[in-house]
Amino acid sequence: MSEVVKKIPKACHYIYFHIDDDKEINEVWNYLTKEYEKDTDGVVCTLEPTADSTISISLATGDEYGAYLSCFEDVATIGMLFYSEDTTLQGIDDKRNQLDNLLSSQIGEATVLIVDKEDQLKVAKEKFSEFESVESGLSFGKLYHFYDEDRGFYFCLPFEKDPLFDFLVEELPLFDASFQSLDKKVKYFQDQLRLMEQERVAADKFVSKLLYAGIGKKETDAERIDVLEKEIDDLSQLYEKIANYTYMIKNAVLTVRNDLLKLDEGLASFCIERRLESQYIQMNKKFQDRLETEGSLLSNTLTGIKTAIDIVDTKVGLQRGKESLTLQQQTQHLQEEGTSMQMATSMIEFVLVFFYSLESWEILSSHEIFSLIPVTLKIGLIGSWAFMAVIATHFLAMSWRENWKLNKGVVISFAILIAILISIILITQYYAGVAAHAADAANGH
């Protein structure tokens, strides 16, 4: 590069576009560089990518202002360069506002000011105190980044000037474009995540209510079959919706993970701090973890709906079998078949109660605490709970057939259920204490 090209600006303003927006990119670029065609002191040149760079740059420089256009992968950056010692944020905004009628689809924007003293960084921090901020250590200086939803602000204090030009036209805009792109995607996914969480909770409640709504309800065989077939139709539609959400969440996780890698690479090119300890990475990594957790919960809900469909379908088959046997066999045979149906239904209820109780325990206690509880203890307690729930349902049905006459079976089974529930609560509290103690010990180290 010639000495003119290497001229270090006092400030920069970046505007990012999708590479496909070539018409808007050309209009902005032509507007910014038209004055250099008339300025004999100005220089307009194209810099070919070096051996270790894939960024192509076109550069135009004058006495007071300059401009450059860089393209990397799917993002084009147009930068305005300000060389005057008297450059201010207001002056940058005035220059940028001249482009308002040419801008309609930019990805984002950012402003960089080069400062000479540490005190100027402190003033900047006070001026932008309402913004989120990150201080990064550069190999050749310091960098403050202030950002909101629409625009980023950077203040750079270089200890040496030689790397500054390449940093301003290649490394920093590449990182900032990745950061702003990811930030917008995360905000979109956050809105989607809230909707998915609401829909998942509603789906869990719907399945639970649907499977237990028929207990003690008087219906003819024909009515019962119609109800069950309607339930299968409702469950199938719900399965399709949750399956779609599961696909969306997996795509969101993949998108955030890939963008985090790109952001991490951008940081690594100029940030001397440990890469994965950077605040940029951590605050988005936490959201990625939330997405993955919700994806797991959606998968569980999907499995629950599929199980419910199978159960209801089995009930339809059993109901139709019962209806057919009623027409063909005598009372004794019908009673035997009824006993078989009751056993099958009890087994189905056992599996259903076991599955949902185990999932509910994990969700209510948190995954970290739940994972500390021994498997044999979890299976034993939930198995006992599910078994007694089936028994209690049986005695409750008997009581209903006798006009709700209270029997010993109802009292004893519900007493045992309460005792098991208390045991589950006490065990959960115990292991919560274990987890808290472990966390305190870790923090102490």
C-alpha cells in the first residue's frame, strides 16, 4: 500500500450490507467517492487480498475524508474515514445523515473514535453509561465497545500506530458485523423461544388433562369411541405443531453456534484476552444453552404426545373390542374380557403416571438437583407412586360405582400416596442442600 493508503484516520463509521444488495452498495459507494474523481490530491485504488487475507478492499482517500468498501463472505462493509483532528460524533453523524435517502436495508452501523489519552476513555465511559459496554485488551492498545440495538460505538486507544490501519478496515468491522448480526438473530430467537415455552407448557397440560378427563365419566361405548377418536385428532395436530417447534429450535441452536464460532474467530484476531472467557461469547453462550434446554423439553413433550396417541389409540382398540365381545359372548366371558381390559388400562396408566411424574420431578427440582438423586431411588419412589396411583384410581372407581361410598382402599391408597409425595419432597430438599454445598465449596476454591 502507498503512504496515502496507510493514512491513519481519527474516526471511522461502518455501514454493513448483505452482499446481494449490490444496487444499494453501489449507490452509497458512488456517492461517497464522487468527490475524489474531481480532487487531484485524492487517491482511488483497489487493494487485492493478501496471501493471509480473503478480504478485498477498495479505498478512496482525501485530505479531510476517505471511504473504503470491503467484501468478506456474505457481508459488504462501507466505511467512512475521518482524518481531521477536530472530528466529533456530531460531525460523523452529519456526514452519515447525508446518506439517509440511500439507506434502506443495511444490517447495522458502528462508529469508532481514536483517542490519544486514557482520560478520554473515562469520559467516553461516562458519556455512554446507559449502554452495555465491554473493555477489550488489544495487542497494541485498548478498546471500549458500547452497543445498543441499532448501533455500536468504539473508542480505541492505540499504544502503537502501525497495526491500526489494518485493524480499522479489516478486523474490527468484520467482528462488529458478526456481533450485530448475531445480536439481531438472538433477539428474534428470544421472541420465538417465549412462544415455544408457552406452547410447550400448554401442550403438557392438554395431554395430562385429556388422558385423565374420562375417569368416572358416564358414556356409552359409541360415545366413548367418538370422544377417543376426537382426542387422537387433537393430539395429532398438537404433535405436528410441537414437531415444527422442535425443528425450529434445532435450527436456532445451529445458527447461534455457528455465529458464535465466527464471532470467536473475529475476537481471536485482535483480542489478547482468553477467547472463551470473553463477555461477548459468554452472554450468547448462555442463550445457546437455553435453546438447547428448551429443545430437550420440546423433545420430551413430543415423546409424551406420541405416547398419549398410542395410549388413546389402544383405548379405541380396546373399546371396539369390548363392543364386539358384548354382541358375541356371554356375561362371564365379557367379565373376563373386562378384567383383561382393566389390567391393560392399569398398565397403561402405570406407564403414563410413571413417565409424567418422573419428568415433572426433574422439571420442578431442576436438572442439576435431579441428576444428584440415585437412579434406584428415583425409580423406586416414582414406581411406587405410579403403582399406588393406579390402585387409588381403582378404589376410587369402586367408590363411584357405590355412589361415592368411602372404602378402606381409597383411604389407605391416598395415605400412601401422600407419604410418597412427602418423601419425594424431603429427598429433593436434601439433594438441593447437597448441590448448594457443592456450589459453595466450588466458589470457595
